[in-house]
Amino acid sequence: MQVTKQQTESCMEEFVVSEDLMGLAIGAHGSNITDARNMPGVKRIDLDEHTCTFRIYGDTEEAVQVARAKLEFIEDKFEVPRDLIGKVIGRNGRVIQEIVDKSGVVRIKIEGDNERGSTDNCSTVPFLFVGTKENISNAKVLLEYHVSHLKEVEQIRLEKLQIDEQLRSLGAVYIPGPYFPPPRERKGDRGYGSDFSEDSTSSRGGNRGGRRGRGSRGGRYNNDRYGMHKIFT
């Protein structure tokens, strides 16, 4: 009996859950804590409701940790750049809802400036996650990946605008199209009919169907075939 008591005490975890999250930890009609008590290797789970403290006793450390992961609900924040808020949330909240569904968090709350006592000058907005530690970790990974992707797309857009401005300042003739930078139109250049407009097919040499000919001259590129805007939408 003495050995059993020592083993039980050696595999014990104690943690405190925020009072406003106790309902999630216990579950509706005690369903969540009952499931944790019925987990393999868990001896018993004691709850001090006055201090919101859980004590889990089990046969092994692994069993105790699994039960704790099910009961320990927390809140955590992730800072999102203010200028990306709309794209992170998505149309009708589609993007942020997908993150909630995939991660398993209970909810994600976007804190307003009045809630945290800050001003509009703040460059980030905190997203408040509620869930288990594992769920919140998953949500952070998904949100961080999405924000990183949005930043990369924005950086590409800004670089393109900068290059366009440089081309205009140099007086270059630039027709927006699938090629960047666009090929220069020079006399005597040989081109491919599949990239030319109809004007180029009537050039000397009578080439049809996109074949390369000696008489073809550099024509206008068909901008309708591809569009740069597709990359950035």
C-alpha cells in the first residue's frame, strides 16, 4: 500500500485554470472532466473550485500529461499587422473561421483599441485565442503562415510598382503583359506567331499558325492571353 501511494504521488500534475474558462475545462454537465477521469492510466482528478486548481494523479507521467492537455484551457494572443486585418479575416470571416475549424480552438476574438486602451497609431491588432494549449499552438502556426504569405504578396506588389516607376522614368515603352520585364521591340527581331496579334501575321513572308519566318517583325504582344493581375488577386 505504501508503494502504491508513492507511485500515485510521483505521477501528479497540478495547474490552475482561469475562472472564466472553468466552464470549458469542466464541460457541459461535467462531460470534459469525466472524459479526462476515464482516460487510461488516470487514477483520479481532484478539483478545488475555490482556487480553480486541478490535481491529476496517474500511473504514468504520459497519462497525466494527456489528461492535463484536455483540461487546461488558456488564452493567448497573436499580433496581426493592422493593414492585413481585412485579408486575415477574409470575406464574411471565411479565412479566420477556417483557422478556427482546423486548429480546434474554441474561439478567436479580435481586440478593439478601446478594449486595450491604445490608439489608432498602433501598427498591430491582437487576436485573442481561447482553447487548449495544443489547439492554440495549431492556430498560431496557421495564422503565422497566412500572415507571412500576405506579406510576401504585398512585397512583390510593391517591388513591381517600383520597377514600373523606374521604367517610366527611363522613358521605356512598357505594355503590361505576361512577361516581366517585357521584351523590347526591335527591327529585325524574329518572334513567334503564337504571341503576336493579328497584325503580325500579315507581315512579309506569309507565315501562319505561329511558325517562325524570316519576314516577321516584332509585333504587339497579345496582352489578353495572360494577365499580371491574376498573380496578385
